[in-house]
Amino acid sequence: MWLDLLFQVCMDVVQSEQVSKPVRVFCTVLISLVFPIGIVSLFLLTFVIEGQSFLRRVAFLLLELGITGYYVRFLKTVMRGSKGEKK
């Protein structure tokens, strides 16, 4: 729960023009390190660990898709922000 709040605040900081560039870069790096670790961990839970039921594998797969979509949305936001700074 607190992790979701942290990531939401980091995403807001990255989008904000009022925050200094080093802080925005730090938040971008933090999110870019944590999200892929979570995505890879869930993929490992789904496909590598044996003895799980089919429903549990489907649930993990749905979580992976949700996290991947959230991460792609974050990357689009960051790229949109960096394109705006170059102009």
C-alpha cells in the first residue's frame, strides 16, 4: 500500500515542472529499477515454479500484464516529458 503511494508520488514528481531535474531523474531511476524487478519476479512465479494450480498461474499472469501496462504508461510519460524539455 505504501509502495503504491510512493510510486504515484514519484510519477507525479517526474511529470512536474516545478521539481528540480536531479529529483526527477532520481525518481525515474528508482521506478526504472523497481518495476522490472517486480515484472521479472512475477514471470518467474508464473512459469518457473512448479506445483502451482492453473488459476494461480492465471492470476500471476494478470498481475504481470497490469504491472507491465503501468510501467509502459510511466515510460510514455517520461518520454513525453523529455521531448517537451528539448524543444
